[in-house]
Amino acid sequence: MFKALADPTRRLLLDALFQNDGQSQSDLEAVVVARTEMTRHGVAKHLRILEDAGLITTRRQGRTKLHHLNPVPIRLIHDRWIDKYTGHHVTALTELKRTLEDSP
């Protein structure tokens, strides 16, 4: 999953799905092509990597394949790697703020 998140184009695709979930490959290509010089096949490859990593899911609607953001793996990363390391610091900053506001 970290390898999938490491690429800026894949993060751009995830951001596009966060903004507007349930987009087709053509919709997502428009977003990527506006910022990069990637081909249709390049976008398809990145979407496949994101799907294999579990970061997106797909659903067929007629002939169109819609891509949806799957926030669960990202939340698990947050809970495992970020939250446990920031909890103490946030508490310390909150206490410092309170102390500074209470002092004359």
C-alpha cells in the first residue's frame, strides 16, 4: 500500500476520487492529463495498482466502470502509524495552550 501511495499521480487520482467519488476512467483521465502528459494506458495502470492495493474499488454501471475511494486502508495507516505517535504531542500542546491562556 505504501508503494501505491508513493507515486504522485496515484495520489492525484485518490484526491480526485475524494473530491468526486464514483468517477469513470475517462473522468479521471481528464484530471490527470490536465496536470501531466500521461496516456490513457498510463492512467489505467495507476488505477490497477490502486485497486490491487485496496485503495479503490470498482463497480460496473452498464458499460462504464466506476472507481470509488476506499478510505479504510488509509484510516488503518493513520491509526497505526500516525495517531499513536501524535497523541502525546497533541496532549502536550493542548496543556501548554491552556497554561498560557490561564497565566496573567
